[in-house]
Amino acid sequence: MSKKIIVMGVSGCGKSTVGQAIADALQATFYDGDDFHPQANVDKMASGTPLNDDDRRPWLETLAQTIHDTRGNSVTACSALKKQYRDILRNAGDLTFIFLEGDKQTLLERIQERSNNTTHFMPSSLLDSQLATLESPTAETGVITVSIHSPISKIIEDVLQQL
């Protein structure tokens, strides 16, 4: 049976980096959820306006369908901030969520560092809205929670052992 994994958390937690490393270790297809946003969502976030549930629904449905249709293992980096968003993604089948958990200061530092080096569309000004939106998945089944304070190699090692 193939593994379908969502690496989740707020902006700056390392979803793409961790997700790609897990995908490499599992010889899985990797999807960066940000690549599936319609241009209107990208423009909205780039302007500093948080997405609402109506903005996210079609994006999440597209991701769920893509994951469902993928043969073999897949790893997807996706914020999946609310339970209702994770439930939409669960339409893809049996998923394991990897929740990358960290404190606001560390996340802010990472976002600011990233924005100095890349053209990522998520400004640091949206971190507060993401943290306010986040509904911790730790009580849900099929969720592995890891701290972002460990080195990436340790995070990957811990996740692979728990899978």
C-alpha cells in the first residue's frame, strides 16, 4: 500500500524542505501545495491579504484529487491549517499528516530570511493570521508532530521512524 503524506504547518516551518527530503527518502512524488494555488490566491497573499475559506476550498480540492490520482507514494507540502481543510485533503484517501510545530519568533526569522533570498509570495505580515487560523491537529488520528527546532536531518529521521 502506498503512503500518502501531507507535511503541514504555518509559513516558515519548513514544509517544502522537509517534504522534499521525505519524498526523496521514500522515493515518492513530491508536490508543493503552493504550486497549485490559482493566480488570484497568489496575488491576494502577495498583497498581504490572508486567504479565506472560499479561496482555499478549490485549491484544497485540487490537491486532494491530485494526491488521490497519484500512483505510489506521495508527499505534499500544504499548510492545512484548519481541521476542515485537512478533512478536504482526507478525501484523497488514507493520509498521514506531519505537523511541523514551532514558535512565532523562529517562524518569523525563517520567513524574513527566506524573503531576503527568494521571491516567495508569502509575506511575513501574514504569519499572525496563519497562527490565528491554525487549529492544532495533535489530537487527530494519523498525525505525527515534530518540532522545527531540531536539525532537518533529525526531523527527517524522526518522521521516517514514526511512519
